[in-house]
Amino acid sequence: MILDADIKEQLAEYLKLMENEVLIKVSHGTDQVSNDMVDLVNELAAMSSQIKIERSDLSKTPSFSINRVGEETGITFAGIPLGHEFTSLVLALLQVSGRTPKVDEKIIEQIKGIVGEYHFESYISLSCHNCPEVVQALNVMSVLNPGITHTMIDGGVFKDEVESKNIMAVPSVYLNGEPFSTGRMAIEEILAKLGSTADISEFYDREPYEVLVIGGGPAGSSAAIYAARKGIRTGIVAERFGGQVRDTLGIENFISIKHIEGSRLSDNLEAHVKDYNVDVMMPQRAKSLKKKEYVEVELENGATLKSKTVILSTGARWRNVGVPGEIEYKNKGVAYCPHCDGPLFKGKRVVVIGGGNSGIEAAIDLAGIVNHVTVLEFMPELKADAVLQERLYSLPNVTVYKNVQTKEIIGTDKVNGITYIDRGTQEEHHIELQGVFVQIGLVPNTEWLGDSVERNRIGEIIVDNHNATSIPGVFAAGDCTNSPYKQIIISMGSGANAALGAFDYLIRN
């Protein structure tokens, strides 16, 4: 039994939604993973008369492909898609059976219009909460376009491949045998990288908005919803919905919801925004902002949007250490997500840079996977909560160095060491290791604004108690502002406040 009773009960309801028969072709050996994979496939077939099984010789073993009867669909799972990837398996079954993927019609047309042969492989770990979005996007593309195929590869099963390709971050996607991307990507971003984007002519001659929101995180989504509920013409420009929240594993301080994954909350934000009459423009990035008769926002695609008011909610990103080797070895041993990439460092030695809550949580998490964790903290004392420090110091395979400054991350084709300086003695020390996890806070995504809006010394947009900026008609909300606390619930509140501030500005001007 691979699936427990509760999961099987839920799965049975989903399988009732299958519209036509699917054929699962199985390529297996005699190893334990193969045996477990065969058991899983047999359990699926036993739950639905729409699922048939056939032994086959696929390019990877153990693996199985999901196909329409008489037609190769191009979706293969190399390994056992449980954990975070179980949803990917369920969706693949439904979509191959004939159910239309839940993506915008424009996206479907873009996918169908791609010409050529595109063979994708995505290397994932089952503990990675960022991987399913990429896997599911590539599966959708394979279902809709016969020239596209996708194989999900569990790096824990195909370790030799991971090692030979120096894959040290997931998801890592290869296209036709060459590296394509690393990290989470929405389907719109994948299409843009392939050169299939929305026609720029769609942005021409658009009527000015009354409220234009830049950014689709909690603050931007909240602002768009509040503005749309006022019945005014509202648009939102975003690379993706959720922002940094989409990369968050678990959220336990969102009041009234005990626990929710960041990806689920992000999907909920997107669905809520799209329930209203909001003009959603994705995946788009803003390039500049000018105040003329209207507030004009130029996009990186060359288009310019006009609006009576604008709400800036571009969020923040992980802060870099800024030392030699960090950029060179990103995804080659330098990582920013312990939940996603931690399993790739099993049995190895790693460093966590940062002694705040995120850094110490990362160290605790990694200590259960890797051989040894070293924490480097710049200040004389750790900044993390006492309960986290107590847990950290109880672990036998963790070393903490305080009052130290990272000097350089060293490697050849991948990371093999780090150099730091003791700030008290000025002595230089070297640690041999295989991974560096950076956890030193956030930097606001506001560089594109230049001098157009007043910002503080660290780039945060300065706002008043109405979330108004230094430009009349321009408001800002969330982690890109000088709000002292960066929390999801605070960002949502500031987004609502900014929308109400914009509405008040409109009725007074």
C-alpha cells in the first residue's frame, strides 16, 4: 500500500472527473523504487476503470508515462510523484483524460501556437514546494502541444544524473538536453523564455485606468480587489501572483488559517483578483514611472500604460551577501531555499549565512539532512528568537560563529569552501564545504523607479498614513515601502489602505 486510506478516499473523487481512458506505460526494474512505483500505478488502476496499464521500455527506469489511448502525450514521471508532486500526478491524469487545464484561454492559444520540438526534463525533489508549479506547467504544455514533451525526474532516485550535471538547486529544467532554467517559474514565464509572449499590440490604445496596481503579491492583490470593489477601472501588472509568498513553504501566522502553503495562498490571491473586473497583465515588468497629465508606467515590453492613480506593490527579494563567488556559484552550491534545495546536500557540509529567524530555522531544518551545518552571524549575538536558539544549540551537528564577516565563497565548477574574517581578531579562516545557504533578509524591488519617487537609504518607498508617496496620485504598499514590519497580513492591510487612499484621491481630484 503506497497511498493511505484518507488520500485514496480523496483521490477516488478526483478520478471520477476523468473524461476518457488513459494508458499508463510503465518501465520498471527489480529495485525497491521500481516496486513501489508499480504498486502506486496498480493502486491507481484499481481505483478507476478509466486507467489502463501497459509494460514498456521508456528512456528512464524506473518511470511511467501517461498517455491518451493510441497517442503518446509526452508526460513522463521518472520516480514516484508523491509528496509535493502528488497533485502533479492527479492533474496529469485528469488533463490527459480530456479535462481542460485551468489556464487562461490566451495562454492555451499561445501554447498551441508554439512550433518545433521541445523536450523538457525537470529535476525536482519531492520536498520542494516550488517544483510542482514548474512540473504542472510543463505537463500542461505537453498535453496541449504535440511538439512538447516533459519528463519529471526525482533527483533522489536519479542521483548519478544529478551529480553528473552538477545540479545543486531544484527545480532545474533542461530543454533538448541543455540547461533552460532554475527555480520556480509560472507558465507565463516559461512561455516568455521560449519567445512566446502576448502581442504588444494588445497594450496599444488602452483607455487610462483609474487605479493601476504594479505587483501581484499580497499587497498588490489586496489593492486590486479593494479598488475593483469600488467599481472603478482597475488594472494590475505582475510577473506572477503571490510574489515571495509563492516561494514560502508554510505559513502559520495568517490569522484564522492555522496553516497554508505559500503556493496555495498565492493561487487563492490570483483566483480572488480574477473574480472581479480587473484587467490582469502577466507576466509583465514595469520599467519606469512618470507623472504627466496621467501617471505613465512604461513596461519592459515597450508599452506604456496610463492611469489616474498608481499603487506600487513590487515587494522585496532575498538580499545577497555581496561577496566574490556568490553570483558565480548561484545554483552551484549557493542556495536561498533550504526546503527546496536541502535534500540535494544530504550527507554534505554546509554553511548558513545569517543568524535571524530565517537563518536559524534554515540551520535547524538542514541539520536533519546534511552532515554538518555551520552558522555565520555578522553581529556579536544571534538575532533569532530564544526558542529557535535553544533548539539550534541542542543539535550535535551544528557550529555557530558570531561576530564574523563572510569574505569569499570559493569553488571550481561548484562550491567547495568559504572564507570568513573574525571581526574581533581580524583573523581569516577557511571552511571546506559543499553548500552555502544565504538567509540575511530582504531588499525592496524599487530600483526601476530611479529618482521618480522618494525612497529611503535602503530603497524603501516612503509613504504616509494613507500610503501616499511623494508623487500626487501615486501610492505604495507592502514590503517595498518603509513599513517597519514585513508580514503578509500587514502587506494585505497596506494594500487595502493604499486602494482606499487612491479612491479618496480620485473623488477629491
